[in-house]
Amino acid sequence: MLLPQSSYTSLLSPIPLTVAKLSLANFRNYVNLRLYFSTSTVVITGKNGCGKTNLLEAISLLVPGRGLRHTPLNHLQNNKSNNFWATAIDIRQGSTVMTIGTGRDFENTDNERRLVHIDGKNVKSHSILAEHVAMTWVTPDMDRILAEGATMRRKFLDRLAYSFDPAHKGRLTRYEKALRERLRLLREGFKDDSWLNALENEMALTGVAIAATRRHLIRQLRIAIGNTNSVFPKASLEIKGVAEESLENKPALLVEELLREGYVRTRDEDTQSGTCLLGPHRSDLVVFHQGKNCLADLCSTGEQKALLLAIMIAYVRILIPTRNILPLFLLDDIAAHLDDIRRDALFEEIRFLGVQAWLTGTDVDSFSSILPYAQHHRLEAQE
């Protein structure tokens, strides 16, 4: 059961962000493809291997990073073509249409870098994409993300933060660059404290900002989950880490100083271990199944999938008022592992939220309850 429709009033006021046109050239199994869409949810069906996920992957490149598969750029290339892959997608918000194009850097094929154009103009940093597009996705590869260890859960949380706070990606990049440089100097026996102090100061400043963003996102997710009454299980979320936990009862400036002192204190230990034992790069997202009173990584695969969907639905709920955008919601092969009750509850939630969701699956009957409100594209195998 969902919340009364009146509870969605604040969520429904923003104008939807929708894909109006999708053009692919030499991308995955597509040599040349052009599709047009209205503002409603899109259902894509077809046999396995016909390219359903490839369409979602192309859309996922509208935000910073390597997309929902996180694969090397050369894997996006259609092997039957000598021309480099490229995509162009028209994004509509109200009466405004913006074209975002991206493709392999043809002038530097040895570099894993993609070019991005907005309305025909080259942009220097992919982070700008997060300022224009808000999006999230759920894929079969994410089914075990809650049980795959701290690194995967931390990356999952940070990816959610990119759309929630577009500056988060830049902070992570600066932090990781300073972290790598500090470890390199320690390995080489570098003794110039001023240089190490500068790097550790950068790590402390950006580290606390990263931790604060994560904590804020967790707080918002907790509220959204607590306010949702549905068939999906309720998840309790915590972020475990020195910086995050210190911010619970200490001001940011004091936590920054604690990190600086910690980095100086552990230089010898980090030199021996070859890693940095302190900082937000070691934090962990802890997910707890409230109904079963146990950690998510001890739950069954089906329960973990249901918990993940509950988190993602809550995320879309908080993303809408935060960005004043109805984001794109990509759900790959989503119907295959949900029972009828949870599947229909998910479709009902999508309708109430008003987002343009993209749903893929092999069996069109699985989408029967949402098809009257959606665009349906049946794909055939590409030659």
C-alpha cells in the first residue's frame, strides 16, 4: 500500500526530465538507431541479447562516469564498424530541449576518455552533466551490492550522491588524487613535511566535505524510508567511518584537525602497509533489514533486491525536491525477480512519482499493469 496521493503533492510540482530523442551510432550492437519518445514511462521488451540494456546504458552516459555497466570505452564500440561510437540524446524539461552528445575521443584513442557536447559545444568536465541531468538506475548486477563488501557499498552511496550533490564527484576526485600522491611520496621515502602537510590538508578538507555529504544523504533517505508505507521492506541505513562518525557530535573544523593529526601520526604505518588506514575512502554503508532484524548481507538474494529497491525509491523521492527535477529512473530486467505484488507496487510508485522510468524485460505480460500508461518498444535482434 502506498501513501495517500496528497502525500506526493510536493513531489509532483517539478517539471519532468524526459528523453525526447535517442540517436546511436556504432554503439554496442547498434550501427545506426534513432528513436523518439513522449514524456511517459518507456517499456522495452525483447529476447535476451537484442540490445535492451544497451539502450539504457546509452542513456546512463548522460551523467558523469562510465554508465550503468561501468565498462571501458572501447567495449561500447560496435565491432562491425570502423567509425567510433557516438550518442546524441535530446533531453526535454518543459518547453526546453537540450541535446547532449558523447563519444570516444577519436584524437586520442589510447586514452580512456569520452568527449561530451551540450547543444553542440564541447564541455571540459563531465561533472557539468550532473548539473543538467538527474538519474539513477537499478540493474541485475546490483542485486548483491549490499553483500559485496565495503568498497562496493561505499561506491554505491557515492554514486547516489552525484545527482544529489553534483559537487560530490569533484571532491572525491581531489581526495583520491591527494591520497595517491601522499602514498607515492611515503613509498619513495620523501621527507619534505611541507609537501606532505599540504596533501594531508587537502585530504582533511575534502574528506570532511565528502563525509558530510554522505551523512546528509543518509539522513534524507532515513526520513523518506520512514515515511513510506509499501510492500517493500524498510531499511535502516548507517555510514561507518572516522570522519562520518566524528561529525555526529563534533564541528567540521575539529574533524578536519582530527584527520590531519591522524594522517601525520600514521605516516610510518601507511608506509609499511602501502595504504592509508584513515579517511572516507575506508568508510562503509551499513544496511539493516528492520523487519527481519538483521544485516542486509545476511538476507537472501531476493530480500536484498527488495531492500535495494526500497532504498532507490526513497532516493528518487528525496532527489525530486532537492534538485527540483523529476529524474530519469532506469530499471533493467526489473520484473524478472519480483513477485506480482511487489512488481505492481513498484509500477504504482513510478506512476505516482511522475518520473520517466525506463523498464526492460523479456516478457511483455510482466508489465501489464503499467503498459496502459507507458510507451512500449519491442526490439528485434540486430543483424
